[in-house]
Amino acid sequence: MKTKSSKSKVHLKDFWIQAVVNYKETGAIAPSSPYLARLIADHSGLENSKEIVEIGPGTGVFTEELLRRLPPKSRLTLIEKNSCFVNLLRQKFPGLTVLEACATKLDVHLGQQAISSAGAVVSGLPWAAMPDSLQETLLQQIHGILAEDGVFTTFAYFGPHLLPSGQRFRKRLEQSFAHVSRTKIEMRNFPPAFVYRATKIPPTRPKK
Ligand SMILES: C[S@@+](CC[C@H](N)C(=O)[O-])C[C@H]1O[C@@H](n2cnc3c(N)ncnc32)[C@H](O)[C@@H]1O
């Protein structure tokens, strides 16, 4: 029988192989840590959501944390482009819908699952490794599927977020959403990373 630690070693190996074979789309040298998974889940707004969509789950580190906190009667749907990760995710989470699809057609793929809007969209996409036009298309798709009162969360590596592509992403995020905030840096991630939280509605000011 495979223990939890031997399973996570297998997943790590899978991730490294994809990081080499498919670097541009994987965009990372290691899966996220459980600490970053907790940070993104803390800010994801999933407690108020019926439909939750995770894009780019990879080996499912964020998925595990989201599932732990999933409110009753809500649904988590995964969208992953890499077939190797899709196979692994389907084995690991047999009860979940894992769509083998590119998020550039999020509206079409979610539409086929009768999902027209999501209260929480959680992304593991490697924004800083993407060209301009791809960042734009993906953000438009995410904005289109997010409910008016929904929350979009995504992470960035501290350091690479200062690269032109990382800065471009932040600017585009701020242009697309009414409010964008940033969390503390999670140093127990390799590399250290933080979470962006974006909403279509600005936060309401407390009444005086
Ligand atoms: C940086 S890895 C993050 C994986 C995981 N969320 C984590 O934090 O360990 C990026 C993931 O996004 C997936 N991905 C990249 N571009 C995608 C796209 N256009 N549509 C769907 N998934 C994509 C990659 O295959 C990979 O699994």
C-alpha cells in the first residue's frame, strides 16, 4: 500500500517531469506548498460560493485544501490542460469533475457542465511565464465566468512578480477588476509566493 509520503513523492516526480517537458505551461519548478494552499483558500471566498472553479490544479495541492473547506451543496470543478496531471487528478479525486481543457475557452467548457457563473475562481496558472495576449484572453474568460459578487484568487512568485510579464499581469488584473489586494508573502513556499485577490465590486466601507 502506498503511504501518504510515498504518494506525494510520486506526485513530485510527475510535477518535475512536466516542469521539464512542458516548462512554459507548468511555469514552476515545484508544486505549491500546503501553506500557500491554505493562504489562497483563506482568501478565495469559497465559503459563500456554490460553484467553485479551479484552473491549473497541477497535482492538486490547492484542490485538497479547497475540498477540505468546501461548503455543503457546493461544487468544485477543475480545469487542467496537461493530460498527465488530468490523469493524476482523476485518480486522486474520483468524485470531482476534472475537465481536460484549456482555460482560454473557459466559457465553452463550463457551459457544457451547465455552469454559467462561479462564486469563486482559484487559479494556479503561471501568469509570469505567459505572453501578453494569453494573459489577456485568460483574464477576460475568468472575468466573464466570475459572478458579480464573486472572488478571483491567484498566486505569484515573489521576485518574478517584478519581471515585465509579472508587472503586466498585475496591471491587467487591476484594469479588469474593481478591487485587487495582495496578501503577505508565504515564505514556506518554494519559491516564496503571495496571493492576489480580485473582485468586481469594491469592498464596502464600514459605516461611521
Ligand atoms: C504553476 S503550475 C501550478 C499547479 C498547482 N496549482 C500548484 O500550485 O502546485 C500551473 C498549472 O497550470 C496548468 N495550465 C497552464 N496553462 C493552462 C491553461 N491555459 N489552461 C488550463 N491549465 C493550464 C499547467 O498545466 C499546470 O498544471
